[in-house]
Amino acid sequence: MGVILIENLVRDYGGGKGVFDVSFQVKRGEAFGFLGPNGAGKTTTIRHLMGFLKAKSGKCSIDGFDCWKESDKIQAKLGYIPGEISFFDDMSGTEFLKFITKYRKLGADNYQRDLLERFDFNPSGKIKKMSKGMKQKLSIVAAFMHNPDILILDEPTSGLDPLMQSRFVDLVAEEKKRGKTILMSSHIFEEVERTCDQIGIIQKGKMVVVDSTAALRERHIRRYTVTLDNKASAESFARDFDGICNGLEVTVKTKQSLEEIFMDYYGGKKYD
């Protein structure tokens, strides 16, 4: 059984909005990439896991605890970055982190200092004057500083520059190696490709695929057949492009990127 478990989750807002019969699990030590355009149902699903919404039907649990009834037990071992960040704006970043430290009853051995250094972040300024990227850094520090076993990350690199995005991906990869269980929604395909073992794609509130990253890639290999004038040319072409030669015909396989696979499920349409 997965550490994060969703079974037949339904929440219907009407007009085709909501989530419908969503099921997947994230096993211990695994990173799960949750993909879909805005409005597809990612954040609604995550809010059920956080205990912010009660399922109309279906079940959500984390580490065996019911997400709605036992959310207080889940919070102790969970790190969370929301898709829409909201702080006490009159606080400074330092005051907010002190509040989190006291709330979680953390000792001096927490990871706050390491995280501040990793993301080159000075939290002393007022939160209301911080840029989107600075607020995102503050959210990352608050989510990771207590060394949680389970991480739920909703668009965690939104607002970060490419260097900080890369540092965050490195952090997630390190946490996975340490046995953490991670659910991450993202619009940045590279960070999902670099970190996630499993991929789930949601479309209009319904899961269209849940599979390992490797299996997903294997199913979406493109094959091209080229016919050459003579056997010698065909054999040379096959050697150059790692193809399979059959007489004058050469079959070449091409792996798709995660973004190309995603667009296949969305009919090649642009998304927000």
C-alpha cells in the first residue's frame, strides 16, 4: 500500500469542474510527478490530501491516516508547498520562520540554515515587500526545515529563476535518495523528468495515465522507416542512426521528451 493513497476520489463542482474517480498511490521513497494544465484538478486533489477539502466520495490517506479525519497526525510528518502561497504579510521572513519553528517545536538541529544558504536567501525583510521568488524561497524553507518524511509540493518552483529551480531539483533528488515520499505537481517538465519515478497525467478532472516514467517513455517511442536505394546504404544508415536494417528498409526509434508525451495526451494543443 502506498504512503500517499487516493482511491476513487470525487468532488464535482458542476460544469465539468472538479475531480472524478481519481485513483493513484505514491510508495515510500518514491517521487510522483503530477501533471496537467491549469484547471485540470491537480490542486483540488492536493487540497483533499491536505485535509482542506472533504471528499464527496472516495478516500484519501497518508501513512495510513485519513486525510480529513486525522489531518493533525499527518501534519507532523508532512512538508507542504501550496500552489497559492499566503503568509502573514506584516511579519518579516525571519519572524515567520521563528513562528514555524515554535509551532513545530523544532530544536536547534533543524535544516533552516542549510536551506537559507542553498537558496541564497536572507529572510530578514518584510514579507509584504518580498518578490514572488523570495516568497517561494520562504515557502521552501518552511516546508523542508523540519526534515519531513513526506512532501507534497504544488508548483514548488513557481517564480524561481533557473538557477534556483536547478537547486530545488537537486534538493528533491537528495530527499528522494534519503527515502522521502514526494508528490510534486509542476508545469516544468525537466524537473519532473529529473526527479520522478512515477508520472500521473490528469485531464478535465480524470486521470488519463498513471505509470512509471520508464514505461511511459517506452510506450511513446516513435518509429520511422526509411527506404534506401541499395543494401550498402541501408546498412550504413542503420549503423549511423542505431537503426534496424531489413533489406533496403531501416527502422529508427526516437524517444519522446516528457513534454512531447504530455502533449500527445492533450491532442497537441497548447495549454496554460
